[in-house]
Amino acid sequence: MKQFLQRVLLSLAVASVAGCSDISMPSLGGMFGGEGGGAIRVTESKRTNPNAPLLKYAASIRINRYMDARKMGNPRKIGMGAENVSGMSGKDIVLDQDVATVVTGAMKTRLDDAGFQVSEAQDGNALFELSGVVKELTYDVKVRDEVSIIIETTLKEMSTGKVVWSGIVVEKNDRFAGVSGNNKSDVAMYLRKELGVVTEKTTEAISTSLMVTHPELFNLTPGTKAIPGVTVLIAPTVANTPASTLPAQQVAPTPAGNAAVPVQAYLPQATATSGLLLVNTNPTRAKVYLDNVYYGLSPLRLEMEPGVHIISVKMEGYKMVAEKVSVRKGDSTEMDLSLEH
């Protein structure tokens, strides 16, 4: 009996070793190439954002791929892990795509969610062209997770090549992973959050600057404001950039001579499937949010999906005002909100 048990145990041990011989741990090379299971995935979701506006502004932007100006050597490496991270092997923290691709995708998503017409770099019918440089993007796992992101973005007029806005957004933050430590999903979630802060600030800065010089593209009253964390290098002014200098919005070329057809900026209206919401504030040029999504500065004219929405209005130096509003299809609803100190 004893010899039988020894033979059984020996057979199990051999089978275990044989099974392990087929298991390959992800190598550093595999991680760098995004092939190993240790690479971090922070790409944007393919699903439609339910909070994004249903209608796009007349302002159209084509996005060029951001440049990676970091000194990492590997375009997918973002830092080091001094502490163990569950789900990863080795000390290098790498993404499943290169940093330039991740940043470009994040900016495209933010602009699309903000209501811009966003297109790829080869589109020649856009009014504006966006490009940028990733100066820094690091994620180091130490006693605390440390994230540092510095991204410069430039927006040009397609017709003239003139820079209408340029700025740098800096985001430096850290967090304590907790007594249980980090895992790969935690790292991806935190990095996605911090990159979202940078792209959101960049998008808001671009929006407010364009609203100053080209309000006809947004159906908004001109206005601008400073955004914390954004250092503006170049920004337009109403005095030296008249709205008449903006080329007419164009649509895709038609077969007859590839002629571009100019169209007017869209004016929201109540329709058989949507309602019209008019938002007025006292004072004007307050930030208006619908269902926690920023839509612009008051007064606003918005075509909205029917139903009950939460509207909140914010302005520096004033108390926030928040109310519910019912939007009915084929009908107009007007709100007058007063802000108090």
C-alpha cells in the first residue's frame, strides 16, 4: 500500500511539472509589445456616452496624432513599480498601446462628448485642426501611486493655419492604494481618471476660447474664463479676430466637381421627437450643466431629449442653483434662474 501511494504521488508530481512546462509567464518583451497580460489598458470605451449632447455644434475639429516627447525610450512605458502590483510581472509599468495613441484617443472622446464634430487627421473639411505634444506622462507605484501628466495642445484654423488657441495642462497627483495593495485594474482606473482630468480641462479651455470669437458656431453669448491648471500660451480676442474671418462650415464634397457646400450654423428647435430648452440666468455667462454635463455659458438654447432633466448653474462668487426641468417633445421650455452671492 505504501509503495502504491508513493507511485501515485510521483505520477501527480510528474503531471504537475509537465503541465507547468506549457505555462509561459509574460516576459518584459511581451509586456512592451502589449502581448503579455501585464500591460495596462486605459483606452477609451467604445460605448456611446449617454450624457453626451444629442446634437453637435457647427464647430468641427480634425485631430492629428499627438507626439510623444518623453524620454522613456519605450513608447508604451510609463513608470516603475517599486511595490508589487497584482496581475503584473516585472518592475516596468507599460500600456497595451503607445502613449501617443492613448492620449489622442482620450482627447477625441472628450471633444466628441463636448459636442464638437470630431474627425480623423485626413479630413480636409473641418474648420479647425488640433495637435499636441505629450511632454510628460508617468505613473510610479511607490508607497503612494504618483501620477504626473503634462500635455501641450494647439488648435489652428484650417483655412489660414493661424493658431487660435494653445495651452499646457499640468496634472500631478498621488493616492494611497490601501492596505491590500495595488492590482492592474486599480492602476488602469486611476490613470484613466487623471488623464480624463487633463483632457477635460483642455476641452473646456478650447470651448470657452472659441465661444469668444465664433459664438455663431455654438449659439452662445460670447464669454470666457480662466480654468485652473491651464496655462494659456495663445488665445484669441474679440477685437483682433472678427467672426467674419471664419470660413463657412463645409460638408463633404459632392460628386459634381468636388464642390464644398457651405451651410449655416445649426439653430436648435423643438421637433416632433425633441424639445427646446431655453436657459437664462441673472447674471449672464454662468456655467450651465444638464444632468451633470457642461453645455456652455448662459443664455443657452438647447434641443433636448424629452423627459425630466436636472439643470445646475454655477458662477464664481455665487451660490450654485440646481432645479429639475421637464422637457416635452415639440414644445419649448424656458427657465430664468437667478444666482445669489
